[in-house]
Amino acid sequence: MTAVEINSGRLSGLSVDGVCEYRGVPFATPPLGDLRFRAPRAVTPWTGVFAADKFRPASWQTPNPLMGTEQISDDCLYLNMWVPEGDGPFPVMVWIHGGAYTSGSPSQLLYQGRRLAQQQQVIVVNPAYRLGAWGFGWLADVAPSLEADSNLGLRDQIAALTWVQDNIHAFGGDPKRVTVFGESAGGFSVATLLATPSAQPLFQRAIVQSGAADFVLSPDQASKVSEALLQGIAGSGSAADRLRSVAARDFVRAQTASLRQVVKRGLRDSTPQFGMVYMPVVDGDLLPQSPIDAIAAGCAADKAMMAGVCQDEWHLFQFAPPFNGGVSLAQQRDVNEEEILRRMARQLPGRAEQALACYRQEVEVDPRRGLMDWVSALETDRSFRLPTIRLLDAHSAAAGQTWGFRFSHEIEAFGVPLGACHVSDVPLVFGLTDTPVGTLFTGGGPVAAALSEQVMSAWGQFAHQGQAEWQPWHVQRQARTFGPGESMAPLVSAEMEQFWQPIL
């Protein structure tokens, strides 16, 4: 295929089923040596033609074949891109991948953008970003002489968006119609980018899937996690010396041990956070304030936004053995109310009895899963549903164009009834319901395929026009349903809103 001229040189890709596919395009200088803990730098121009024909290794993480991340490397700042045939100008959709800020890759099979690009006539761009303690660790207190930049993962995302602004016209893309979209940690990232001043000129639209604007830490909370990280890094010399020289896999082992910390999510005492303890830090520099507060104050009022959730988000982490530590469904069905109270006390300190009363009334337990349905519903609300409502409310109140959505398509996977769980929306968005991984998370077949067509059409229309086809959020605070159920519905009941009001 004909090489494309971009700012850093000439680039060639692959032609696949009517789409030009570019794999492993560098958008920043490799963060090697002295650049390991520094903000991304512009790509050094090359001579000749760069062959963008292979996916690149993922950022530092525990290698995981299920996530498609067998290979990891320091040299990870690349993006993948799918460009439809034709002259354009095409809207651009930049996908920020999920993975709890510690795992994932833009090259995962769930994120292949060919069908979305082809069917919706959009350019799909999937960038990588540094993960875990490398991308989001707060090292200023534990290793000041390292002079590490903060929020490297967020800075990488901004570097990728800058690359899009500088180069996408060469592929027929429209830099004035850029939609940033993402799921899980990718959704949290999109909400955070809405509140990051240096990202403001780089996109016009945002889609937040299973994300929110309160997944941030204060420096003191992030420092506590970094202290635990440093304890696991062997070697002699100062903390800065050890961090400069540590091997990727040794760093990841230390990072895994540091995940046992508990932090205060969203700069508040009412939402202790477990497991996912690396996230953007409100550093007073790149990220001046909590994203939810900045959005409420109107920092992103000029941007159109859709945000939504899967109806049973936490079922994936509660009931699916690959994600819950191997706890069987039989073991979970044996849990009694005393254990339910203990777990709710951890989720909502001081409110366990009130929470149990509310969820006993609100949630009809599925006998295949048992009473742990109450715990899972609470965590779905605490981590996803209520934070999404707060984001929708904040953006709408600041006069931003705002639409809500929810996914209700239920699945059985890993031998477990998982409802409309976390990740089940992703293959619907990318049109991958007939692939092995897409079938796993949607059930496959004609129902999932038809639903995927609806979802892709809605996402494509938003990318093209900057608006959704359903009622805006401010009218009745209702979300569009993708799947069974009322076409428009609240994300939670009035009773649950009342319960959560003083907490979130």
C-alpha cells in the first residue's frame, strides 16, 4: 500500500478487508534510560518508510494470555489505527483501554477496531500508556532525587491525543471531531482527561463506559502505596538508584505486593479502595483538582459526553473464577448474612446494617449465586453506577451536552450466570460478538449481533454528529437501555439514590 507522510516520516501499514490497518505506530520516544520516569517526548524522525505491520509489546504488567499481554517491554509507547477506505474527512475515535490501571494493551483481541471503522466510517486509534506504579505511582516523596514526573500514564494518553491532532489529517481524519472513549480504567481515564487542562484542546467528545470522575488519589495516599512498592524492590543504593535500574518483571512483582494497601478514593473517607490502588493523582500540576469537581465547575462544558454502565458490573469480579481468585460458585452460595455484613462493613465503614437492609429490599437474589448478589450489587453501585450518575449530573448541570446509557444484555460465562457484567459491553461496541473472546462476553448469536449493530450505530453517530439519538440526561435523568428492558430508565431507584446521597 502507498506510504503516508506524517510529521516524523513515511509510514506504511496493511490492507485488511477494506480497511487500512497500522500496527505499532510510535507516538512518543521510547521511555528508556533517563526517560524511564519522565514525561513522554516527541518521536524522533526517521528516514525511509516505517513498516507499521506488527503489534508491539505491552507496558509493564503481569503477562496474561487471557488479556493478550504475553510480552511486556519498556519500549511500549505505540498506537494501532484502523482507517476506512475513502477520502474522508473521517471522525476519529481514540480508545483508552481498561485493565484497572495495571494491565491491558491496545492490541487485545477485544479492542480490534476494523469493523467499527469500516461500518461507521470512523478512524479508530488505540494508544498504549504506562501502567501501574510506572504510569501512576507517586514517587516524589519516596525518591525525590529521581525527579520523576507525575501521572505518566495520563501524560502518555495526552501525548497520543497530541499525535492525533498533529498527524490524523494525513490519514483523512478530522482533528476537530475527535471522540475519546474507553471502558473501566479507560473510562476513568476519559473522565479524568475531561478535567485535565492540557488535554482540553485535543478532543471534542467523550464516551465513558463503566467509568467515573472520582477514581483519583491525593499525593499522601498515593505515597503510601509507593512506600509499599519500594519495600519490594531489592538492590543497593538509594531509592532512586533502585528504581532506575530495576528490571520490569521485578518491578511488577513489587507492584503486586503493594496492591494490598487500602486507599481513600476520590479524596474522601467514605469510599475505601481495595485492589486497584494505582490511579491518577491530583498533583496540583497536570491534574489540578478532583475531576468530578472540575467538571461540575464547567471545565468541560464545551464537550459532548455520553456515560453509562453495565447493569451488573461487579458480577464479573465477584463470581467469575478467573477474576475472583478462584472462589467457586458453591463456596459463594454457602455465605451467610453474618459474612455479608462483614463484607459490607469493609465496603462502607459504619453503614453495613443500613446497607444490608437496603439491598435486601432492592435486589432479588438469584439462587444460582446466592446472597453474595447483595455484595455484588453494592459494589456495582459504589464503584460504577453512583459515580456515573454523579458524572452525568455534574456535566449536565454545567451545561455540557450529556446522555446516559446502560447495558442490560445478560450472559453466562466461565460456567457462571454473570448478568450484564463488566466488559460485556466492549465486544458490542467493536462489533466482535462472533469472535471467540466476543462470544465469551456476549454469548454470540443473532441477538448479540443485532444489539452490537445498534451500539455501533449509536457510537458512530455520536462521533460524527456530537449528539446521541435519545433524550438528554437533564430532561428526566434517565439512560438509554441497550438490551432487554424499558428503552429509557433511571440508573438506580429513588430509594438507592437516597441511601447513597451522603456517601457519594
